[in-house]
Amino acid sequence: MVKLMPFRAVYYDPGKVGADLGDVIAPPYDVVDAEEGKRLADRHPKNVVRLELTIPPPGGQDPALYENAARLWRAWRREGVLAIDSEPSLYLCEHEFEWQGTTFTRTAVMGLLDLSEGVLPHEETMAHAREDRMNLLRASHALPSPMLGLYEDPSGKVASMLACVRAASGPDLTATLPAEALRVWRIRDDASSAAIVQAVGSGPVVIADGHHRCESMKRLAWETGDPRRMRILAALVSASDPGVVVLPTHRVVAGWPEGADADLVDRVLSAFDVIDTRPFTPGSGEDAARRLWTWLRSRISCSGGGTSFAVVTRASLWILAYDGDTPEMLRRLDLEIAEEAVSRRKAVPDAACEVAYTHNGPAELAAIASGRIQVAVFPPAIPASEILKKAREGCLFPRKTTYFLPKAPAGLLMWDLDD
């Protein structure tokens, strides 16, 4: 169904930047704001954030930024800061991280993935992000970060082979971050590589993160007429891997005129079934917000044919239900928010009516209590198995539905498209 291929990875030479690569890698472009981008760039002069263009100008995309990234890529390759493996290989990448007091380890196999068959999206995309990635690809012919994909390994065959690779030697590359550690092994045995390729290729791969990069590579292949462009750097993880953590993406609303939150809530309540409501009494302090968040999460679910979610304002909270698929629930929910935002802007032209996408429930409850935001909507987390199932059925979730924690980092292994 899919084709995974060995490749010659580009990587930071530890002899040039230090044995631990933690100072030169970064989260991918779409989760780094301008402040974080500057912090990463200041941490090391060769940090990969300078290639990922995570600090766009206020006026939009600037061609000079893409050309600068291309110039840096070529210079760092020429100087040997970025080395390239002598032979094509697959790679094992372990990503150890902490979440809510528990340590997880997510295991991926990395290679080039053929996008022409068997690679399924699960979320809708945004035009400005697609254009940004296209501009970078056209200028640099490089991919500093991989897409993250899910595959099925019900027998555990791939997991067993990767465990053997891990046990045979120490890692070839390491990177340490606060509460995170990454380790990379080259899979040098041809028989193991072939067996992994065959096992991963026995079913589809679902794009977990990196939809915009995948669409941009397809577009590049169409623009150039070069079928070699119909590939992408991929970190593939079994849907049953114990290190797969999928967070829901919350919708928080801020900057609305007085009374607008009530109008929005009325729209949402009329579209869904109310199964519980009570005053919003968060208490004071972080512990109180965490306790309330723990209770809310216990009432939010995605199972069978029903979905429940929460809506919170400074006055009240509601647990709402929807008899049907989660993707359709989110589309209906986002439509109600968007339509009410348009209505507010028409009524009060200066109203900001901003909707943001976030992932920190306790922090958002505290922001409601302080008045920094007026409404927060908490959808359920979607299990990886359900994402795979829906993608195979041809279903696309609305944009900003899922958040795979953590993102596959930029700069650990990279791909030179001209190699």
C-alpha cells in the first residue's frame, strides 16, 4: 500500500556543534511563535529555527526570508556543519518525554515516504501555511523537519525489529531538551531494513502531523514534473505505540463585546444536547484549576456513536452531547463560533472576536476566571485508532482537531531534495 525508502540523512555534525544536539534542534515551524523563535535563534547561531522560518514579518511572507534560509542551508552544508550520510539508510528515532507526570517513549522509523499511494490525510489544511511551505521548498530544496505518520503494526513485528536495533548498540545521535530526550540509530542491516519496509508497507499510513508539508511536496512534484519530488521525509509511528499521545485542540474566544459570550453560548446550546450544567466556580490558584480540569476531562469523551464536550464561560459551564461522529460535531461547533464572530464584527466593527487554538486546559480555565478570555470550548481527545479508522473511511477532521504530543523536531534528521 505504501512505499518507505532509505535515504541519506542530513544531520548536524556533533564535531561542529557539540555531542548533544539539543541546542540546534527546534520544534517545527507551526508551533513556534516569534518570541520562542528568537529564543531558539539566540540559543545557538546554527539552530535549525533559522531554516524553518518561524519568525514571519507582520506583513506576511517575505521572499527574502526564504532566500536567507536557502543561503544558510547551502553555507552550513558547505562548511560541514550539516553532514550527510555516505549510504542510504532507515533510522530508528526514540523520543522520550514527560506529560502530566508520566514519562513516555515514542518510537519512530524514519525514511522517505512515497506520497503517490496509500498516504491518507486526517485533517483539513490552511492556504497560508501551504504557501509558506511551498516558498521554502522552492528556495532551499530542503526539508528540515519530517511529517509524523501512523501505521498499523497489530502483530508487533516492526516494534520487535526496532527493539533489536536498539539493543545492538548505543545511539548514533542524541539530543537533550527540558523534559525530553531524543536518540537516533542508523539501521545498518539490509535484511532488517527490507523487513521493516515490507511490514510498514502492508497497510496505509495516516498523516498525523505535517499535512501542509505533504501537500506542498505533491505540488512541487506537479510544478517540476519530477516524480522524485513525490516523496517526503517521514517519521512513522505505530498507532499502538505506547508513546503516542494525542491531545484535543481547544477553542478559546477572546476580545468580544460585553454580552457576546451569551449570544455564542445560546447558538451552541441550540445546536447540541445539554447533559449537565452548573455555575463556574474555579476557586483560586493552580491546584483549583487543575482539579476542575480533571473533573471536566472525566465528562468529555469520544466513544461509539456519541461525543461529549464542555463549554465554559465566567458564569457557567455546560457538558454537551452530540449523537454522531466527532468530525461532524466539530464542524458544527466551528460553524456556530464563526457565524457568531461574523455577526459580532458586523454589529461592533472594532470588536476583535478572536478565536485561538490551545491545549492547556487548566491555564484556559484560569484565563476564563480572570476575564482574559470569554468562552472556552473543550472537545474530546481522539484516539489514534479512531483517527486511523476515520482516515481509511475517507473522513477529514476539521483543521486544528488533534495535537500529537510532542511534535517531531526539526533538525534532528533532514533531507536534501537534490540528493
